Amino acid sequence: LFCVHLEDSKLNYFQQPRDIKESDFLKFLEKYGRHSFVALSQVQPPFSAFYRAGDPILIYFDSSSVLSTLRQPVKMGASGLCVDGNPAGFLDSKSTSCTRIFANLSKSCITDPALDAASYYRDFAVLKVPVSDTIVQSMKVIYEIEFSGTHGIQSVSVRFKVSNISGNPGSSLQQHFTLHFWVSVSILPGLLPACKLTLSHTLPRSGNPGYIIGAPLLIANSGAMQHMSILQSEGDGTCSQFFRHTVQFGRNTRTGCKLSLSPTLEESDCSYIHQKLYKALQGLNGAEDLAITGSAHSAQAEEWTTILIQNCSVQAVNCTSCCMVPVTLEIQILWTKEGLLSNPQAQILAARYFYQCHPLKLLSTSMVPLTTIVTFTDMTEWPEPPRGQPQMHWKFPFDLFFPFKVALNLERSYGGDLAACFLLILIISGILCF
């Protein structure tokens, strides 16, 4: 729970700019009179020998001999307008969306670089490693970046999807930008001279070997690895058509959104709506197998478990214009910890997709609420704690005078034996005398 302060001077980070007088201009010119607004005392960090996670990706304009960074437009403020100066970070795979407004779309379509596909790859090259004096002349320029460890960026590619738009005054256009990184793996020379393996679009590990809490779940469909994802809502509550929420290991999740059903003749068919809702819940590429560990390899079948899918019943209900459609998907995942007690590894035991249906009236429904639930259940059976070294337990007699009583009893027993012997001697002597 939190409260929002409408007006609080302590939380206001906006500052009034300083007024520079003409007499002070030369003083500020000596300090900031350069191509950058960074003070002279601030030394720029040197370039490293290879890219690190989050580092800006360097590009080089050969025609103007300018070193810059690869940009990925993002939205700013409540309006969501595009800001083109955002640098793309190395290994930071993400998708962004923003809105551009055009006063004259017909003119902007010709003159605006944002609408020119060539402006996203023309006249610049991407540096393999962030070294300022190394300029790669023959690099392929792409936004889908292939990298290989500390050897740097291996290849870059860019793809476009264009569409015709009208030139009405005041019209707006929404653009989507995606930056994706993937690893290329090749067999070392000398191991298999006649064979080379290129692993395309290999996902990073989610643990080694066990899953790490918060890491994305790895799934496979027909051998293609990807991250498990569920529905994600837009700001207005509708289901997003472009983005899905990535399922993270060990974190229970619940999402909800509304899917729009346009009133067309084709969508009045119950089977069509049934199939459309199933596809919306499970995504474009349905999951077939789930990785048991976070470092599972797609070629190792023993490292994957088949996801059990339980569809809901589509039996008819007491309604002439209704059909049973899936509205809830519950993803149930059983996991356990295995290995040494000092370093247990999280592994998945089984997973199930459980769909729940609800009767839907075809004629009166245009928005269908969909819900996705992800639950993780820990099935670990911990062993008994190890026993310690045996300890000596000293036990004393109940009666402290027990030793003395034993000695006294022995003495009395010895005296009785002597009297009995003396009596026996007297009897034998009397018999002999007679």
C-alpha cells in the first residue's frame, strides 16, 4: 500500500535553471564550452575489450567519421510519444512501443527519417567490441544481434514490416521496436573437422543446472526453445496483441485481461471462438515440453518433461445461443530440490495446463474476460537431520549409601556362616563322644 502526494516540495526533483548573465558567459564557456555538457573534471571511462551487459552498443558512421550508439526509440510521459535518443543496451532484449504525431503525413512520409526504413541501418556499422580505434568495415548491420562470449558481436540483422496509411491531417502512427540477442555456438576445430554446429537463437540459461528463482521458464515446441509466457493486459484492460508476460520460476502469478470479439459472421461460429480463445491463452506457439533444469539442452530428451494439457469440457448447456469456451488457464508446476544439502538444485517434476470453461452468449458478448494463473508447488522431501557424536550419560545410584549397605550385608552374611559352621562342629563332636 502506498499514498501519492499531489504536492510535496521535498519530493520535487525539478530545478529552476540558472540565469547566465552576459558577464558570466566567459566563465561558463571555459568550463562547458565543448561538444559535450560534461564538466572537464569528469573523465570519460575507457572502453573495455569486450561488451558487458547493459553497455551501449557502438556504431560508426564512415561518411562523417562519427562514433555513436545504436538507438532504440522508447515512449516518454503519459502521451507515449517517441524519444529517439535512448541507447540500446548489450544483452538487454526488450520490446518498446511509442506514438508519433504528424501534422502532414504525406510530407513526413518522404522527409521524416522515422518513417524511412533505410535510416535504421544505412551508412553506419556496428562495432564488434567497444574499442574506439577499431572500425569494422565489412559488418552486416542488423538489430537481431548474434554474439559469442567475449569475442563480441558476430552478426546483426534488421527486419521491417510496413503498411499503407492514409494522409489525413493530424493522424498518428504507433511504432514497435524490438531488440533481441542470441548466442552462436560452434564446435571447436579439431574435435569434428567435417562437422560444424550452429545453434540458432539459443536462449540463455535459467540456472546451472537447477533453476534460479525469478529466471524465465524454458519450454519447447517441436524442438524450438522459448520462454513460457502468459497473457498481459494493456493500460485499458484489453489483452495485448504484441506483448506477453514471461513466467518466472518460483513466482506465483495471476493476470487478467479482456479479449475483443469483433461481431463478424465468421466469429459467430462456436468452434471458431473456442479455437481463438485457446490460442490467446496459450500463445502463438503452444508449449509442448518444459525444461526440467535451467540449463536443459534442446537435443537431450531426458532433460525435458511433457506438459499435461487438460482441456475443459465443451458439452452443451441449457442455452440456445451459448457455447462453452475457455476463460481460465491454470498452469500448475511441481518442483523439488535435489542434490547435496549444502547446495540443492531446483528441478521441475511435472507441469499441467488446466483450462476452465464458461458458457458464453454469442449474441450479447463482445469482450471476453480471460484469466491466467501460475502456481509453483514445492514437493521437496527433506531427509532427517544428521545425528551428532554419542555423548556419555553418567548414572548414579538412587541411594547414595548403597555401597555401604552392600558391605554391611556382606559382613552380616559372613558372621552367620561362621555361627552355622561352629554349630555343625558341636553336633558332630557330640555324636562321636557317644
